[in-house]
Amino acid sequence: MNWEQAIRELYYSLKYHMRQKWDRVLPLDELLFDRWEKAEYLHFGKGSSIYHNSYVYGKPKVGKYVWVGPFVILDAGGGLTIGDYVSISSGVHIYTHDSVKWALSGGVEPYESGAVDIGDCCHIGANSVVARGVKIGHHSVVGAASFVRTSVEPYSIVSGVPAQMIGTVTIVNGRVQYAFK
């Protein structure tokens, strides 16, 4: 057996195992690499995971039981803190810097940066962008495909471009309730 056949056999074996155990079909890199091991390598908290094809710049401080989906960008160069029990959906980009004024000024003005802080028990919807300097309060939801450029109060639901408050979260006896405007 040559190396191409060996890799193909490995792929088929891993693909079969993933389908049987988790009912998922994933690309080869996700079959080969363990997302919990990657999170541990990055010093994320206990039980956290991050997909192999997600990018991390800098050293984010990430709590326990955080799920970082595929195709995510975590820019921690300007300071990034993510609390416990946070779900960061596929395609989310979290930035702690931007180069807007630098580009517009022809390099005269510097990059701007600002720490991002995501509280405990938050959900960031797929393909959302969180801009530098934003704080997202505990128990908040960011709707899919939103651009969050201002801070979000705890127990809020925000959505849109730019993200605006569309509702609130209430937790009664451990059960989540939503109220929309």
C-alpha cells in the first residue's frame, strides 16, 4: 500500500467512526485533530473546545465549558475575555483592534484597539462580528449575522447591523424565558 492509499484508508476509517459515534461527516482535518486538546493547549477552561479550523491571535482568557464553532476568529491581541458556558457559533469574528483610521489616513493614524469582554452564559449567533472595545453582559444573546459595535447589557437579546436590543432574557427557577419588544 502506498502513502496515498494509507491516507485514504485512514480517512475512511475516521469518517466511518465519526458518523457512527456522532452522526457527523467532517473534513479530514476535523477528523484528525481533537478540539478539546486544542482548547487545552490554548489554556481554555475545563470542558471547553475549539474547532481546528478556527483562528486564535494572541492569548484570550477563556472560561470553562465554552464551545467555539468552526471558522471562528478570536483576535485577542487587544485583550479578550470569554466567560463560562459561552457558545460562539460558526463563522463568528471577535476583534480587539481595527485598522480603519490607519487605512483612511494613509498610515498616519495608528491601529485602534480595545479589549472585548463576553460574560458568562452567552450565545453569539453564527456569522456575527463583535468589534473592539465591546462588553457583552452575562446571559445575553447576539442574533445571527449581527454586527455588535456597542456594549450589551446583561440579560439582553440583540440583533441586526448594527446590533440593537430586541428583547430580554429572564431566568426563573433555572429555566430561560425570552421577551421580545
